[in-house]
Amino acid sequence: MTFTSLWSSVKSRATSTVGLSVVVVSGLTVLSTATGFVREVVTGRTFGATAETDAFFAAFAVVSLVFFSSPEAQSKAR
């Protein structure tokens, strides 16, 4: 087996693995976005467009922003 044929074999496996990874990550991103939208619709229909619902969403956004901004949270996410 020559180096060229070995390199060609490794390269084709790597590109198929990368392609599969791209498809999986893209699919999960779409799924996450869709479930987030469904969550927002269900919350809106259940609790309505009130000041309390707006306060809940604002508080949830602030907590998420602070948590994901901290270096400790970023190191645990890896």
C-alpha cells in the first residue's frame, strides 16, 4: 500500500465523518429551535400575554445570560 492510497483512504473517511457530524449538529439545532418555539407557544397560550409572563421570561433570560457568561459554566459545558 502506497502513501497516496493510504492518504486517500483516510481523507475519504474523514470527510464522510465530518459530513455526518454536520448533518447531526444541524438536525439537532433545528430540533432544538422547534421545541423552543413550541415551548413559547404553550407558555403563551397557558399563561397569556401578561406582565407576570413577561417578567418570567426576562428573569429567565437574565439568569441564562449570567450563567452562560461565567467561566465556570463554560468549563463545565465542555
